[in-house]
Amino acid sequence: MPIHPHHCRARGALVSALTGALVACTSSPPTPPPLPTQTATALFAVDFDGDGSDDIATVHDNTLHWMNHQVALTGAIAAHEAVDLDGNGSEELVLALRRSRSHPSAEPQLLVVDADAALPHTLPRTDRHRITDLSAYGNRLFVTALGGGKKAIGGWWTADSFEAVTEATMGMSQQVVSAESIAVGRIYGDAPKSNGRLELHTETGMTVLPSRRGIRTVVTADINRDGHEDIVASDGWHFKYGEHAEARLSLYLGPDFTDYRVIGTIDGDYTINRIDVVPTAPPVVVATGTSKVVAFTLDALGWTPITIGTTKEGAEATVLKAQSQYWVALPGEPVQIQELPSL
């Protein structure tokens, strides 16, 4: 059979096109965003540039590093939140700074960090207080501060104002459920050393929700995707934490939160310092205990714990999203980043 050169060229073009398509389909897997420092005592996931993927900020040698910038911190970090305060499509990192052994003279402060600068702010309060929690709700920031008489006040913060909404004895963890309701986690009760509890504060009053003991950490998320926010809390705190406290994670399904169930516990740890709910299908809850980081994954049989790694006490894991992939970053020397585990 005679060979026709133009047929060969056509076949060659087809092979090249198919090869190119194959290469495009087998492109390199997604990678996490770069680290500003390879060693870090704290990590934060923030979409500074508004591209839909998180950037990473790190703390190393008491200095915050982000987006080729750095600033020395004037206090210890008590809480943090990523929120688009100005509604421009990119997030700011808000750090709550407080007095500590390493910063004995530090004043309570909110450090608002955008892609280019870091600006300090204070709460419009004259009494002695410390900021204990932050919660983002749309473009708004809800701030909790513990003051005199062990009263924790929660309210909406702007650079010019603070609108108090809640008050609760030792209600140190407060998270927004809706514009009209706040979940308040009390680590202790009214009496000294008594057990705390979980409360739901609304415009019409306060409801006590069931809990094991004191509440260390609270977050809100739509776990079951029914359009209503749910509450996830670590509810095993006890003042004799070395003997009786539990690193226990509980779920309250909205909208009425009467469906209360235990997700799981972290064996060997006495509390959970941070909770991240990852909106995968099914959802994953990443809990940072006092020594371990555990991902609780959901299937038809219930919640299954998967240990991700270990941390120093007080350090917290960070969940970040980049290139449509979720990652878990662990502070340390060096920082460790791995894909979010799943069943």
C-alpha cells in the first residue's frame, strides 16, 4: 500500500493533540501554598489576595510573617480569625493579643492584618480586660472579652465601636450562630470551680444546652447541610483537668440544638483547644488537643478518628484550602503540611 505523506502528517497531528490532552489531564497534583518561614510556633490560613485559595501566615521568633511582610508582635496571641472586614473580596487576619509571661506589659489589642500592612486597634473599654475569642459572621467580627467579676462580654466590633450583646460568667468562648443568636461556652459556672455549660443567647433570652461539663471551645457550621448552623463544642473541661477533664467533642444539630450527640474523644489529652469544621462531603472535623491533632471523619457507621500528628501543648493545627484541596498544617520545627485525611 502506498504511503501518503499528508496522511502521516494528519496522524501525527492527531497523536500530538491526544498526547497534549493526556498531559493536560495528568498535570501535577495540587500543592499547598508556600510558607513564609519553615519553622513556626503558630500558623494562620487567610485569603489575603482574594483569589479563592488560602495564603499562610506564620509566627516565628515572636514575629508575624506574611506576603513578604513581617511585624514584631507586642503580645501573646489569644485568638485569631480570618474575615473580610471591608468587603473587598480579600480577607484580613485579626489577631487578639494579650499580656503573658513573655509580654508582661502588653495591653489588650486587636491587630488587623491585610495583604500589605498590620494596624493595631483596641476595644473601647477602660477596665482591665483580655480578649478571649473572635468569630466572623459575613463581613462582621464578634469579639469576646473577659473583664472584672469574671464576666465575659461578647459584641460586634468595628474600628470605631463595640456593641455589647452577651454577658456570661467565664463565657470565654463565644461564636455567632446567626445575626440574632450567639453560642456561649462557659468554662466554669457561677460558683468557683463549678462546672461550666453551653448557652444559647438570643434577643429574647438565654437557653441552657446539655453538656458534659465546662466548655473550652465552640464553633458553628452546617454539619448536616440542612441550611441551619450547628454547634460543635469541646464540653469535657474540669478544674482538676489532670484528673477529670476530657478532650471530648460534641455536636448540637440546629435549628433548635436538642439533638445532642458525642462525636468522639482524643485519648490521652485533657481538652480540645481548637476545632475546624471542613465543608467536605461528608464533613471532617479537625480537633487540636493538648498533644494530638485528630480528624473525625463521618460515614454511614458514624464518626471515625484519624490521628494526623502531634503538637506541643498550646500549639494549634490550621486547616487551609488551596487549589480546591484541603490541607492540615502543624506548627513546629519544621512546619508539617499534609492533605486532609478521609475514609
